[in-house]
Amino acid sequence: MTGKNTATKTRFSLHEASIAKMQAAIRAGEITCVEIVQYYIDRAKAFNGVASRLVTEDGAPVAAAPGAIRAGSVLEFPNETVAASDFLPDLDLYRGKPLEFGRMEPTASDPGVAQQYGMITGIADGSQVNALATLNIRGERSVTCRGDFDRHPDDGPLPEGAPAVCEKFRRQPDALERAAQLDAEFGRNPDLEKMPMYGVVFSFKDPFDTKDMRSTGAGDAAYDMDFPARDHLLVEQLRAKGAIIFAKAVCTEYNGRAGDPGGRHEPDKVLPSTLGYQRSSWAGNPANPYDTQRAASLGSSSGSGVSVSANLVMASLGEETRASCRGPANHNSVSLILPHKAMLGFDGGAIGADIYCDRTGILARSLDDCALILDALKDPENGYYDPRDPFTTVPRPSVLATPYVSHVAEGGDAG
């Protein structure tokens, strides 16, 4: 994932740029918000495709199946498969429950869209990472209001058959439209005191509510409405402070695997292992940008880590129950600030696996950027309090009165 995108010509290179350098380039007239968003869309077109192959009983090819639309293009799944015996020696001697071999199936959300199910494997020396599940691009950011059901209000009425809720949804600007609004209103002179996240392109682990994108906790279900009525408070804070809400990151759906709830029902088929799957039944499984044959990480916020590492976004908010942010940050070589759950809310406006443990993590390319984001998430009046998250009502002695970024000291003495 080291290739630099050249589709968007600017005098400033966004590739691995810091927030401060990007904002300085805006003020110098070297780049605009629209060019920033277009750069990341182009990166998604180049690198955010399917990153896995099916593992089948015999290794025979499978028929082509259409995927969802991302960054304007239909996802293409590999036809080639890998025989399970390539991974499992003496498979012919196995006498346990039948294995759940890889297969293509229609999704519940949209039967016209297929996804990989069952056993899968990464692709050696691949060029795709599958980090972003949904991009905030008009026509593809919702299944409920897909295509012309998300027609811009200036382009006329919605077509017959559009769900009534799409009339409200389509009034939400997408990422490029929001960038154009920022350029038109502020140009080269944004007030960075009031908008410290100006121009910063974010992804969010799918469980965070975003009012302008599909928010299903990465699950594949035919919801009557697949987007929420309002943002998660942290999304709202970032949006108000100039951030561009760009994408939902692939993650283990609902923040964790289903596990065994007990009772008389048992699976008819089994997977040999679930290690390495940070899997969304709607969006698939991400890959590690340093070795695409490997899983992205251990930890469900894998798409957040990969999207930052592969320069598909500048920063991401993830969620951790036990190691869901630390794993992706570690395995994808990005920085992380993971506050305790009483400091930075999660439970209000998000789908969680464990309300007593789930907490928000900030992933970015450097600790400086993570700290800038942490400071920006603080409301000037309410601090980090979230009225929808009871855990944020505890006393705040651990919250510094000074900006966190002022305490970052990167580098150090050898040894």
C-alpha cells in the first residue's frame, strides 16, 4: 500500500501528511477540502477492494457475483478459490462436523449484492485491503436510499418507489458536497480555534451512528432504515469542528463474534478457526497492508487501523471491548490514544458488545494527531460528558485542564 495516488494533482502531497501540515497547506492555497476528499476517494478506488479468496472443498472456481458499489465501482470478487486441503493436512481423515466451506451468497440487505461466506483466506502480494465498508458518496452510502433514491434535491423529485425517509436523507450532503461547502465558506482562512479538525477526513468503526451513512454495526440485515436519525455525540463534535465524515470502517460485526448463547441449537457446520476474522457479513474481511495474505489484526476495529495505515483516511475512531483498538493499532503500525470509558463516551449512539467495557479509541498516524483529536472531542461547555452515556457522569479528576497535545513528547533517547 505504498503507491502514491496521482489522480488528483495538487502542489501538496497528502500521503502520510499530519493534520497540522494539511491545514497549513490549505491556508497556503496549496490544496482545498474538495481535493483532499477526492484524493481519499481515489485511494479507495485503488486499494479498498476485496482482499480475500474463498476456501472451498475442491478449489474449483466459482461463478462471478456482483458486489456492493464502493467509490463508484462495483466490487469484484475473485473467481479462483483455494482447496481446504492446502491448509488442512490429512483433511480426508477428518471425522468431525462438516466444515463450512467458502461460498458466495446474496446478502440479506440487498439480494442483488453478494458477499463471501464461510472459510476464506488472504491473497498473497495483493493490492487490496477492504478497510472501508461504506463511503459517504451519494447513491452508495445507504442501502435503504441507494442509487436514485439518494438523488440530490436540486436534481428533482425522487423516483417512484423511494422510501419516504429518503426525502430527508438525501438532504444530507455527502463528503464531497460537504468539502465544497467548507471551501466556499472558509476558503484559505478557516478559524482553527473553533474548527481544529478542519479538513480532516475520518472513518468510523461501523457501530458509531452517522446520520449520513449506513450504520448497522457491520451486520447484514434488511433494515427498513439503515441510517440513524442523529449522530453519535463524538461524530457530532467532529462534524461541528470541521471534520469530514468520510466512511464507515469494516469491523467484526456488532463488535464481536456471536459466541455460544447456550440452549439446544447447535451449528450444522463449523469453521476450523475464527482467528483472523474481523468480519462483517455485509462488508467482508480486511487485510493487513504490510502482508495482504494475513488478517488485518486481532481486534474488531481492524478496518479503522487499516484505513489509517493505508492512507485511506487521515484518522479514525474505533471501539475497544478488550483489545479491539490496541490490536489494530499495533498490527498496522498506527498511533492510538485509548482513554478510559468514563472519559470518552461510546455507549450513547453506538452498537456495543459489552456496555460495561466498550470504549472509544482514537487512531491516527502520530500521537500528535491523536492528541489533537482528543482535544477537539471536548465540548467547551460540557467537556467530555455525553448525556446519552451514563458512564461519562463520573467525577473528572483525570481530565487535564490543559490541551493534551501540549503534553505529547515524541522521540526520546536511544535505549
